[in-house]
Amino acid sequence: MSQNLVRTQRKEMLLAYALLLPSLVFLAAFTYWPIVRSIWFSLHDVLLGDPDIYWLGAENYLRLLNDRLFWKVLGNTAFYTLTSVPLSIAAALLLAVALDSKLRGMAIYRSAFFYPVMIPSVAAGMVWVFLYAPGYGPINEALTGLGLPRLDWLYDSKWALPAIVIMSIWKYSGYFMLILLAALKLVPSDLHEAAKLDGISAWDRLIHITIPMISPTLYFVIIIGTLHSYQIFDYVYVMTQGGPADSTNVLTFYIYQNGFQYQDIGYASALANALLIFVLGLIGLVSLTLGRRVHYLGER
Amino acid sequence: MPHVLMPAHAAETVKLQFMYPVGVSGDINTIISGMIDEFNATHDGIVVEAIYAGSYDNTEQKVITSLGVGEPPSLWLPINSSLQTFLGLDALEDITEQAKSDDIYDDFIGGFLGTAISNDRLYGLSFQPSTPVLYYNKDAFAQAGIPEAPETWDQLFETAKALTVRDGDELKRWGLIIGGGWHDWMFEGYCRQNGLVPWEQDKVLWDRPESVEALAFWKTMVDAGCMAPASTWQGSANDFMAGSTAMLYHSTGSLTNLRTSSPFEVGVAFMPKRKTWGASQGGGPIMIAKNQSDAQKEAAYTFARWMTNTENQAAWSRATGYLAVRKSSWEMPEMQEYLVEVPQAKVAMEQSAYSGAFLQVPAYSKAREVLKSAIDRTLAGEVEVEAALASATDEVNREIARVMRRQQRG
Amino acid sequence: MVLDTSVTPDIAAAPAAARRSGWRRALKGQWLHLIMLPLAFLWLCPLIWIAVTSLKTSAEVFDPAAGFFPAIPNFSNYPSTLSVAPFGKYLVNSIIVTSSILAGQLVTITLAAYAFARLNFPGKNVLFTLFLLQVMFPIYAIFLTNFVTLREMGLVNTIPAMIVPFVASGYGTFMLRQSFRQVPSELSDAARLDGCNHLEILWHVYLPLVQPTLIAFGIISVVTHWNDYMWPLLVTNSEDIRTLPIGLGLLAKADSGADWPRLMAGTTIVVSPLLVLFVIFQRRFIDSFMHTGVK
């Protein structure tokens, strides 16, 4: 009997590895190998364009600790993540719930909120440079119309990063909305109907039924949103190049600057590895706290 | 070449790759492709493949990445500031002798030729030079009763104050915007106008009194509320076209776009002087790779020479707004007509007599970023002028030393 | 919890409640429109600006006196944009690249996600974290090594160079794993009792049920790679194999301020196929729920 069990377990294990194999082959070649190389590079003086590398030991990491700009960039990145992720996901959740119905016109709404995801970042960045123009930009005109003070947005080191956050809510809410919408469709509708008949308010239904039911997807969206927010690069690159006064310089842009503009691959690798360790820690924390509270419909 | 010889030569066809950025407008891509088709049609035995490589930055990165794997393109067109970067990688073919036995040293305008010279050796043929100039809104000047563009820093300050328009607290129009993202380039112009080239081959000199004075002047204008403390490169050009600023420092490369897209008459003037006129060269030379066969080097020189010949430079200049590099190009009747039609181009041309290479130090990219950040923080009031420039100078010089130490090991 | 609320509607009251709820739902719909319509308009403003600007002359774009709409719609921006680069060829390449990536990803993520969601094996958590590394590690730190790898494989300046680095997707695996775990295990138990093996269960039970997720992933994957700029720029040289965003880059990365009307015309050209695809697929996306039998 137990031998049978062992045999089934072994069969299941072999099947699992076989199913993972295709992914692992590609990941090994194009993700793990670069990471291994990056660890190796980070211990060396590596100049982009020069095949020779020189051993440095921990010097790149020590440099990082004393790099004033690195700490500023880390702060900017944290600010961006802590504002853009909760705001876009909250907006996405409300949009998804509002659009999860069979009413007429919903298809148009869905397209209206999703299309920003499709605009190439080069073009989207340029359009927002125009929208944010202090002198004649529509956003400042609207602020004046509402009786609010005008802002210098991208020209002001205090407002440039918030400006990019606002733009990213426009750009990414639709993206999270689509994923959440897919999850909402899997929530059995009788649950809602029943609660509605019991006179439970829409807000309570959202908190006590909808959110627990889609918690696996919400969990996914929070993790992916956080990881993606660390990768923000395009808008900084197109709109501000990290300025003014480094106020919009974020980690991926800083890594790009060091590796490709300054040719300092060793230091860029050290930055990337530091980021990886940081993110791994963060994800560990999220999965230990949020992950435990996720309720999977298919599992008892 | 006699037709009978063709088959033999065809067997020895030399293939060249040429990587170039597109800096002014998409049409440049078509113009460059057209030039290359013409070259290929008229030169047996050489086939050039033109590779669009993005912006100046992207182009440099693409070339350097291919250098790292030992397969550089035959030629590329980077920004002139990258000269020391490529020399540090031992990537450039020295073309001094060929150029001297040719007419390059006689016919190229000195300031342009100089952007590809290091230690008296020539490493490229200047192809599309540009400098910053002062663009001004002639309608706004007329309304304010100002007849002429300012010629000195003091006049610039007065003019900017006079042209700034406020409605209560609300700013309607700035007097002056210095194109952000490249404001370090303009700043070097200010240093030159104040009598200092703020770098040497192995260090930067931003902590000298001349530089400090230049930044202090910017700070005065910002504090007086007549100059924007920061901007972006795209945004500042838009601001000018939309009438949000009366004056703008931007590249001569923008001339055609600003002239044709602004709903008012655009004036172009020298950047105002202090002790002297002065500007730094932007734009770049065509460089030739060292790591390739002699036949390729020879063909590459032929191609670079052809791209910068009198007729091609004249045509290129008229099509793009970049300045022609040859004296003989400017003497052609077409160019004389062009100058009558677009007198603004002449200003840019004349200013280039007072210009020199831009920040040709090792680690120039990092140097640029550090300087831009220091300028931004000063103008935002976060640091004092002197302290900002002193620490930026210190940081960059340490980085240059680090890079040079590394190059000596290699 | 509310989930445990036993549902015991009063039989007599049911028709009235249903009537009331129908009426309420209609009202709720109206009320929603009041909020959604202005919000959607706000969201659409940049798109409207893109479309309008693509029909202006460059002098009109920034002229405060010119008004919001062009005096005469200048459709010639479109042919003039297309003349900058071989956009037709770029379009074909973009389609080849994005659809190949998607096809590859759908295979790899389906297999891997099933293993993570439904099979037990040693090292599961470690392996899952390893999959997520792909999403965590900054892309610019892997560019150089991947360029060198592709060169050694002889793939630089070929179409596969834009495809192979993206065939595996930690992102997609994670997304699909979450959906698989939502599928009631009773369904697969029943299939197993009928004698189905794992692959059959995956094919006949799981995949039909997670169609919405597959479509959502597909849309996101296509959008991401359709708009990718830096990597294709680095690994390709020939016009013959380049993709649409590189054509767009010609109009945007200007020394001289952007070529606004043509950049916006180019944007419209690049986005249109995606927009059409989305409108079609979001129909499919909604329909797919009908087939799942869940709703």
C-alpha cells in the first residue's frame, strides 16, 4: 500500500518537473545566467565595451553604501511604489466592480479605461509632457478653472515625481482592472444575489464577499504591481531623464544610467543585486502576511 | 571604372555598417537612406548598410555593446563629447595622415574639425555640428518695444525681466527658458562667454570663479522670476512655440522645426556674451572603427569623405538646419540663396566661429548628469552656488581619475 | 462571515423582491453612468488629443489662437508619417514577433502553472520563487549578458532575437497558477474517477475554465511586446526585421522637439491594430464566461 503511494508520489514529482522543464530551459538561458553573470560582474571592475575585467571584491557594494544619489533614488522608488501601487489597484478594483455587469455601454467603458495600456510609452510620455506644461497645459488650465493654484509639475523637483505617479495611475489602472475583471467573472453570482436579498449594502458586499472571493487575484495584482513599479523606466526616460535635481531618478533608470550611459557594468550589477535582495525580502514579507489570508475557491 | 573589370571587383565587395542617430526629424532617416543609396550606386566595390540606432545615447550604447563583443560597425555618428570614451576603448582609427594629404584640414571650418581632434590627432570627420543659440519671439519683442535681441548678459537679464508677464501671482510668460536636459551644454557656453573652457582632457573646472559667476548669474535670473528654474528638452521647445516663454536657448538643430512650427516670427541671435562670445559644439563627427580590415578602413574613409564633401554638406545643411562643415559648401550658390531665404541660419554659422568642443573628458556622461543635478539643485534653492559646483567638480574629477586608472590597466 | 449566511428568502416575497431588485438594478445602472461617463471622458482626453493633433499642421499645435480643432483636417500627416520608414514591413514583423512570443508563452505557462497549482513535488516553493525572479530582476541588468548569449547563438539581427528571451514568463505562470487554484477540485476529482490523466484533466477541465485569464494574459503580453523599443533597437540592425516602435522612435527622439502631428499620427497607426484587437477580444473575453458555466 505505502509502496504504491510512494510510486504515485514519484510519478507526480516526475510529471511536475517535466511540466516545468520548458519554462526552466528558457529561464536558465535568459534570466538565471544573466543573474549569475551579474553577481560575478558586481565583484569586478567591468567597462561596457571592454572585454577585460578586473577583480574588485566588495568595492562596488561599499561604493553603493556611500553613494548619496543611490539613497535618494531608493527613496524616490519607494515613494513611487507606495503611492502608485495602492492608488492604481484601488482605482482598478472600483472600476472592475462597477464594470462587472451586463449593462449596455460597458464594452465602451472597458475600452476607455484600458486603452492607455496600449499607447506606446514613448508617445504617452510625450503627450503627458504637453498635458503638464506649466504655461499652457490643460491640467494647469483645469486647476485654474477650479480656483486652485497652478503648478510647475515636471519643472519642479517637488512635483515631478507625483506628476509621474498620476500619469501611471492613468496608464495602469486599466491593466489591473482587466485582470480583476477576469477574476470577478469567476465569482458565483448566486452569492451576491443572496446577500442582496438579505439587504446587505453594496459596500459590505464588496468588503465581505467580493474581495475575499477574488483574493488570489488581488494578491497576484499587488505582487505584480509592486514588482512592476520597481521596473518603471520608460516615463522617466522619455519625460524627465531623472531630473530636475534627480527628483525622478528611480532604481531601474539609475541602473540603466550606470550600466549603459556610464559604461560602469560592475556598479550597475551591484545595484541590480541589491535591488533583487531588497525585493526578495519584500516579497517574502508580503507572502507571509497577505499570502496566508488568500482564500482559494478550489481548495478547502 | 571600365565595365570589363566589374566581375573581378564585385568579388571583393567591401561591406560597411554605419550606425547613426536621428536627431532632428524623421525625414532625416529618408535623407540619409537616400544619400547612402546614391553612394552605393556610384561606388563599385563598396556597400554601405545604414543602421538607425535611436538617439545619440542609444547610438553610443549600441556601438559600445558591439565593441564589447569585438564586432563594431565600420563607422558611426556619435556626439562629439564621446571622443575620449571611444579613445579610452581604443576603438578609433587615426585618420590624421589621410586627412592631411586630402583637403580636410584646409576646407573644414576649424571649430568643427577641432571637435574630433585629441592630442593633435584627428579621429573623425565632423558631419552634423550644432551649437545652442538664442531663439526669440519677434512678436513679443515688438509688443514690448524691444528692437534688438540682447547682446550681453546684463541686457539679457533686463530683456528677460521686461518680457516676463504675470497676472497677479500667476505667471503668464517667462522671459527666458534654457532648454532642460541639455542645460549643462548651455552652461558650458556661459563659462566660455566668461572666458573659461571649463574642462581639460583629464578634469573639469567648474569650481573656477568664471563658472561660479555664470551659475550665480542664472540664479539671479531665476530668483528675479524671469527665468524658469528647470525645464525639459521637449517641453521647452513647446513652451516657446506656445508663447510661454519669450526667449529660449536651444540647439541650432531645432531651427527648422521652431521656425516652421511657431505661429509668430522667430528671431535667432548669438548667445549673449560677457567677456566674449562663446558656445560649445553639439552634434557629431563620423568616426571609423580601428578593429577592421585595411580594405574596410579605406572604404570607410571613402564613405566618410563622401558624406562630408562640398555638395553633400550643402544639401544636408539645407535639408536639416545643421551647419555645413566645409567653407566651400557655404560658397556654393545654393547656400548663398539659402542664407538669403533663412537669414537665421547665418547667425548660427557666424556664432560657430566662437565655439569649441563640448566636455570631451573621459566619463563625460556621468559628468553631464552630475553637473545638471548640481545646477538644478542650485536653482531650486537647495544648495549654494559655490558649494554645488565645488562638490560636483570634486565628484566628477574623482570619477575621471577612476576611469583613467582603469584605462591604464587595460 | 457573510459567506455563511444561509439563504432563506421568503417565498411569498420573492416575486416582489425580484421586481424591486430589477427596478433597482436599472436605477443603479443609471446612477453608475453618472459617475462613469465623466470618468471615462477624463480617461479619454489624451486619446482625443492624440487623434486631433494627428490632423493638425505643426504650426497649429501650439498656437493658442488656433483653437482645439484643426482649421482643416490635415490627413496628409498619415502618408507623410508612413514615408519616414517602411511601416508596412514593420507591421508584419511586429505581428510575427508578438504572436510568436504569445504562442510560446501560452505553452510554457500552462504546463508550469498546472504543476505549481495542482501537483506536489519537492522544492515547489523555491522553484516558484525562481520563476518570479524573472519579474524581479531589472531588465537593464540582463541586457548585456543576453546580447552576448544571443550573439553566441548567432541570433543577433534576426527575428528570433526579439522572441526567445521572452518565451518563458514568470508573470504568466503566476497569473495562471492563481486561476487554476480557483477551479473547484471536485471537478478534477470527478475527471480522475472517470480515468483521465493529468494532461487530459488540464486540457478538458482546467483550460476551458480559465479562458478569461488566458485572454487577459494574452492581451497584456501582446501589448507589452508590441510596444517594446529598447531591446529590439539593440539586437536588430536591418530594416527588414525591425518592428513598429522603432519607426515611432524616428519621430519622437528628436533633438529639436518632437514632430508632434506626425508623432501622433504614428501613434494612432501603431495603436490602431491593438485597439481593434482589444474591442474584438473583450467581446470574446465576456463571452468566454458564458461557456465556462460558472456564471
